[in-house]
Amino acid sequence: MANNTTVTEFILLGLTQNPRVQMILFLIFFTIYITTWLGNLTIITTVTFMPQFHTPMYFFLANLAVMDISDSTVTSIKVLWDLITHTHTISYNWCIAQVFFFHFTGGTVSFFLVVMAVDRYIAIYKPLQYLLIMHQGVCVGLVTGAWLGGFAHSIVQVALILQLPFCGPNVLDHFFCDISQIVKLSCTDTYMTEILMVTNSGLLLVVIFFALLVSYTVILIKIKTHVTEGRHKALSTCAAQIMVISIHFGPSMFTYNQLFKVFPGEKFVAVMYSLMTPVLNPIIYTLRNAEMKNAIRKLKRKIWSSRRIHYPSCCSDFSSEFLKCRRCNL
């Protein structure tokens, strides 16, 4: 950290100062956070324990669910704590840590959506060689590459912030620490820093977004003109992934593709890409995937049946008080 940085903590103004509205927002965001965990854990559990989902596509889907949980946790925990305790302060070090993990997980998700597009491209254009190309080593390597890409993106953002001096103002008009707010509090000219950050975040998002649009356009043309067997399933899968990239990249580009300044609706947009996107991904993938929905129901029945008390065939009459068979004395 710079020697002339005297700020030890930041004050987060949050979404509102009204205690009643804060309680309502706490209930809403807590419900969203729990739903995020339940939805994504359901996907992870289903893919892990149902053998028919031990394929590259569902392996990537389970990893995306892990990333969504991580992405949501980075902001949700602090937001919920502030809403229920009305503290609204965060230390300088924790603020920098939140920036790091927020861009780490968010950047990883961006790169990972590219991985999922590559997977669909190979599945459509090389169906006979698909499993030979996308073997376990390649899948693990692609996932690892996405995490490393997110780490590299995040570490650049944090390095640019650490060189800035903060010697006075410490009020962030936001509900979590992000570079667009922190940079504006620096007591030095930040024009070049903002250019570098926009290049690292905004330009990267635009390039990835349009690359994904082109990729899925090519894939959809191939499905429409050449694929006959399993066309509906392929179209459904691609449509779900296009919805996911639109929800993920749209609000993010709106924020990071311009020099940092206050604009109307900034906090609402931040809620969309930081809290809503992780909960929407499992809903999109499960509601549009009949195979996944059927597998979830089968897994629920399997778990439920394994917890039931089984009695021998002779135990048709048992005491409800002691759950003890009268005839067999069990």
C-alpha cells in the first residue's frame, strides 16, 4: 500500500437508510442467497450421484454451480450483515479482499462460459469424436484455465488499486466494495488508472461477449441445417446458455465499459450481476432441461426411500407408539 494512504476503513451507504426497508431487503436477499445455495447444490449433487450425468457438459454445469455459489457469497454475506446490524463499515484490507474475490469469481465465470461454448461447438461439429476430444484431462484443464484467467484478471485490478493513495474521503455510495467506487475516492488523478481498469474489465467483457454470440450463432446455424437427431435438446441447451451469457454480461458491460462515474440505477444494475445472476443460472438450466428435472425427482425419491423405516412383510401391523411390530416382536 502507498505510504500516504491514511484511510483505514470505508463507509458503505448501502441501498437505503430506512430501517424498515432494510429489514425487507434483508429478507429478500436472504431468500435469494438461500435459493442460490439450494439450486446450485441440487445441480452439483445430481451431477455427482446420477451416472447418466457423468459427461463433459454436465461436469461443466456442476463447476458453474460451484462458481455461482462462490460469486454470490462474496457480496451476499457482507450485504446481509450490514442490513441486519446497520454497521455499514468495512476495513481497508477487507475492502480490497472483497474486490479481489469479486473479480476473481466473476472473471472465472466469464472465462468458463467460453469453455462451455467450446464444449457445445465440439459436440455439434465433431459428434463422433466428442468424447475422445473432451476427455477428463481436457475438461479439468479447461476448468483450471478458467480459474487461472479469473485470478489473473483480478490480481491486475487489485494491483492498480493498491498503488492509489487514499487520504481523506472514505464514503462509498454502494452496498459492496468495487473498483468503480473506490477509485473515485483516491486523492490523485486516476484517469490513466481508470483507462487501464476499463481495458482490463470492460473491453475484456465486450470481446468475450461478442465472441460467444458469434460462436452460438454458428452453432445454431449448424443445428438448424444439419442436425436431425436430438435437435430439440441441442437447441434447448444452447438457448439456456445464451440466456445465461446475456444475463451475466449485459449488466456487467453496462458498469465496466465506461470511465467510472455515478449514473442512475447503478446499484440496481449491481444487484443484478452480483446477487441475481447466481440464482438465475440454476433456474434456467433446470427448468429448460427435462432430463435434469427428471433426474432431480429420481434423486429425491431415492433419498426419501433410503430414510424410510423398512419392516419385514409380516410386519403389516405395528404399534404407532413404539414403532414395534406386534406379531414379529421387532
